[in-house]
Amino acid sequence: MALLSSQHSPGLPGWKLAATGGLVGALLAFGVSIRLAGAAQPQISLIEMYSTDQVLIHFDTEANRTYTLQYTTNLLAKTNALWFALYTTPNLPFFDHYVIPDTRNSPQRFYRLSATP
């Protein structure tokens, strides 16, 4: 297992390899991305314009978790904001990447992504 710290290292931008072992250490030394144990916070990786009236929302999922992508048009009412489900992923036994289209017909939309184990 590898331990990473937040110090900079020439081989791993933004990370310093503190301890490695076997295959994990070899993969990290070559810059291969691996997911270490523990669930990561859900994160939208990209929102891009797709056409004149659509956007594409990208996010990655972890194995055995269900993700829900939601949107709202009003963040001013923080406690009373209405969030609507745009898409819910199936709970699959492997990692995946999703690209979800959404409309651009309203003046603004805000997105959030949640995950359940």
C-alpha cells in the first residue's frame, strides 16, 4: 500500500510518495492513477456546452455506490432551495464515467452530485 502526502515531488505533481510497496509503488512511480481504499467525495469533473441549448455534465463513479445528479435554478434560498433529480446511476460493481446531457433553456442552473454507499 502507498501513503501519499501533500508535499511536492518531481515524479508525482502535487504529491510525494512517502512509502510504497510492490505493484502499487511501481504504478505510482510511472504516474498511473489508482484509487486507494476509502470512498471519495462525489465530484462533477466537467460541464461543457454541447449545442446551442444543451450542456454535458461529466462525473466518475466508484464501485457499489449510487450517485444522484441534481439541479436547482435558485441558490439564494439556501435552506429552501428546491433540488430536482436529473439522473440517478445504477449501483454497479465497477467504476464508470457518466456524461449526462441537460437543457440550457433556463437562465441559470446549479448542479450537485451525491452518493450513497
